[in-house]
Amino acid sequence: MREVTGSVAAALPKAAAVFAARGLDGTRMEDIVDATGVPRPTLYYYFSSKEEILAWLLRSLLSDLAVDVAYIVGRDEPARDRLGAIIAAYLQLFADHRDLCAVLLTDLGRITRIPVLADATWAAFHEPVRKLLDDGEHDGSLCGTDDDLTASAIYGAVTMVGLHHILTGKPVDPPAMSQRLDHLILHGLTPAPERTIR
Amino acid sequence: MREVTGSVAAALPKAAAVFAARGLDGTRMEDIVDATGVPRPTLYYYFSSKEEILAWLLRSLLSDLAVDVAYIVGRDEPARDRLGAIIAAYLQLFADHRDLCAVLLTDLGRITRIPVLADATWAAFHEPVRKLLDDGEHDGSLCGTDDDLTASAIYGAVTMVGLHHILTGKPVDPPAMSQRLDHLILHGLTPAPERTIR
DNA sequence: CTAAGTCTAGACGCGAGGTCTAAACAACGT
DNA sequence: ACGTTGTTTAGACCTCGCGTCTAGACTTAG
């Protein structure tokens, strides 16, 4: 794969909507040509396959996320606050890149068969969360027993909430949604004592 | 699509492993022939497409789940207990049908473009959970503000935990996992002392 | 024994991915 | 101005796999 720059790199994001609408296998090369205006031979000059085009789009998305997440993880705050910040950052990604997030998640199986993306998706969210849960046990701001399971649960919860909003066409409002998710993850669904007493 | 019975119906589940390994679009008709022993023309005698074969497999899976879930939802128990039972039932499905669950979730995008399956996946889990959350507010066993978001979060959490176990080859232990998830969903991650004070 | 329905073999058309050739075009140093 | 190198494009081509079709074999019922 050659380095992609200039007009081609600028035009490729237009293909995201097509991938989101039809999925990787459902998207024809001609669809990408139509969406981007880049002729077919030019696409094959830069990429060796359709799959590689999508991988290029998703890699940039995931590396951006990884940078944000790494910064948050490194901050000097209680783990529970950093956890909330990561959730907000992840939801922000959904808000900013609806199409690419939709492809990433709805074509998850297809994508996790591309090794570089399988690692990237995992490293961008699951691993940092697992580390934060571990930190939280030590600084006392979180409690937990099975970090791996808990990290998966949090990852799944945030992901599905974002995906649901995207697939149903609802706008993604990161502050409001992350506040609710944060509360759910920290306090659960047990009614507050005050409320039951009343 | 003709009604599928007898030896063909008995052999088809063998195709689940192939679908799980390669995905819907990555599975060739010949792979299904090899896995099941059913000749190609016979498959096209019963089904009009490859997609229909997978749909047939998944429909039976989802209808079984829907039956279990409907029974649990109708029980005369506090909503929080019924919620726990549904989570356990869902994880049991993962344990009993690893391959089909893997296809269902990793090829989610491909599958939600098949209308009958899109509805079935939603109806089998998300809707019942949402109803239970609503019940829980009325019987006082659960608290919540945004049932739709919460239902998505729970659905995502349970799904990702199960999927993670399946994809990493770990055994799915429904009682242990649902107990942990249940605790997480009810009490969250806030350490115990702080919770009792507040 | 016929008739209807079930099952199977093998050949075919076709669409889409990806390769190849060759030509047009741009940028560059000499 | 001129070759050189790399970029971009058109169009023909090959291959693979889906789904169709014809036709025949086998099974069961009337």
C-alpha cells in the first residue's frame, strides 16, 4: 500500500457513508468510485483491495481515539473520573464520525479478521478501561473483582448505546449520554435509600 | 423457501461453525456443502440464497430465546429478579450455541439488513429488558431515568461479555458470569463504604 | 403403474473483485 | 528542450462464486 496523500486522501472519507449504508462486502468498487470521484485504477494504485481502503479509513479513526484515550489515562485524577472522561471521549467519537463508527461495529466480524484492526479496536478502548479499573481498586475510587469481565461490560454498554443512537438516527449527545452511563456504571440500578424510604 | 425437515434440517447446524469462522459473505456455498454433506442443488431446492440458510439457523435460535425470555418476563417476581434471570438465560444461549451467537453478533450489520432478523434480535432482548426496567420503576425494585438508553447499555454489556468469551475461546459459565454482571448492573462500581454513606 | 413430489448432477450466465497493458500527464534535474 | 521518474487514467481481461436451469434419478402415494 502506497502512502495516501493529497486529493485522494481528501476524497476517501466520502466513501464512509457508502460503507456504512451497505457494509464492506455489500459495497462495490464502483460505489466507492462514484462516491469519491477517484477512478478505479487509481484506487488500485494506492490500495491492493477494497478491504484495505476501509482499513485505511478505520485506522486513522482508531489512532485518533487512541491518542485521546492515552492522554486521559495518563492524567493525575482518581480512576473513576478518568473512566468517565474515557466514556465521554468514546461517545464523542460516535458523534463526530457516525458513519465510520457504524461500519466499525456492524461489520465487526469482518473487521476483526483484519489483524491490524482487531488489535487497534481492542487497544483503543478495552485495554485502557481494564487498566483504569485496576488503578481504581488501588486508589480506592472504584471497586471490582473481575476487571476483564467488567471492562468488556463497560465497553459493550457504551458501544451499544452509541450504536443504537446511530442506527436509529437519533443525535448523539456525548455530555448527556456519558453522564447517564457514568451514573449507571458507578451506582447501578438499585434505588437510592432516600427514595425507598420516602 | 420450502419447509425444511428431516436429514437436511438435521445436517444444517453443522454449517454454523463455518459461518462463525468465515462470516456470511466469506462462506462459500461449497463450504456449506462440505460441512453438511447436503449437495448444492438440494440447498437451492430448499433455500433461495445463502443468506436464507443463515437466516433459517438464526431464526430458530432467536425464537427459542424469545420463548424463554417471554416466560421469565411474565413471572410474578420483582423486576430486578426477572432482569437477572433474563441475563442468565441470554448467557446460557451463548454457552449452548457459541457458533451461532458469534455469527449473529460479529455479522450484526449484515444481519440487521435482513428485516426479519433485525426485528427478531431486537424483540428477543432489548424490548423485554426495557419493559422490565419500566416494571422495576413501578414496583420499586429498580430505579432509572432513561429506559431506552439503560436497556441498550445492559444489552451491550451482556452481549460483549459473552462475545468476548466466545472469541477468546474461554468457556462461558452462565451462573458465575450472570451473577457478576447482575451485581455490576444493580450496584455499579462505587466502593461499598461510600455507597452506604451516600 | 402412473403421477406427483423430492433429490441430485452438471452446465450455464453473470456480476464483481482484482490484474494487466499501455498511454497520458506532471515534475524534475540536466 | 529532453529524457527520467513517478502519478493517474482507460479499457480489456481473468477468475471466482452465486444463483439458475435442464434433465434425469429416486421415493412415495393413489
